[in-house]
Amino acid sequence: MCRPTKTGTKSGRAPI
């Protein structure tokens, strides 16, 4: 489950 947030995802990925 990877939900992109305003500052990116919990994994530290760039927001789409």
C-alpha cells in the first residue's frame, strides 16, 4: 500500500 502524500509517500518517494 503506497499512498502518495503532499510530501511524498511513507517510503520517501516523490509525490505523483
